[in-house]
Amino acid sequence: MRFLADESCDAAVVVALRAAGHDVALVRERCPGAEDLVVAALASNENRVLLTENKDFGFLAQAVSTTRVGVILIRFPTRARAQLGESAVAAVERLGAQLDGAFVVLEPGQVRVNRP
């Protein structure tokens, strides 16, 4: 699967998804400091699911694209960060193609999927 990791995305998620064979591009390498609208458009144009810890992307990703951008919003408190990479890979493997166009909230021990 193809992902775009926002600058707020923890590196553990990127490392774990890449190790699992996924294509993960990084905003900080492609367009550092880009506005949220630019990041959402980039994810849409490249057909990538956006990985972020920025709550604003739920609204932005759905509002600016004609082909709904999938978003994984990561909500892991400090005490649970050790499981972050593993949890992200498990969620991606479980949901697969359901991620396209979905808004997913990834939290310790649970994954919530919302479809527009």
C-alpha cells in the first residue's frame, strides 16, 4: 500500500510500515513545512493514505479532494508509544483496501473506521 507520512507522524510508524513492505513517502523529505491543504492534495494526487497525528486532517482531506483521501489519525499517548509501529502495521494489514477514502483513528487497543 502507498502512504504519505505527515511531519507530525512518528518515525516508528514509517519504519514499521516500510519493514512490512509498504511504500511510505515523507512530507519532511518531499515538501517540508507544507501547509495542510498542500499535504492533503499531495496524498490525493499520488493516491496515498495520509498518516498523521494532526486532528485537522480529517476535515481537510475530505474537503479538498474529489477522490477522497484515506487518513489514519494516530492517537497514542506517551505511555503506549512502544506499540505504535506494531499497531499501525496490524491495522493496515487488517483493513487493507478499506483504507481508501476512509478516516481511521488508531488508538491503543482499538481502530475506528469512518466512511464519509
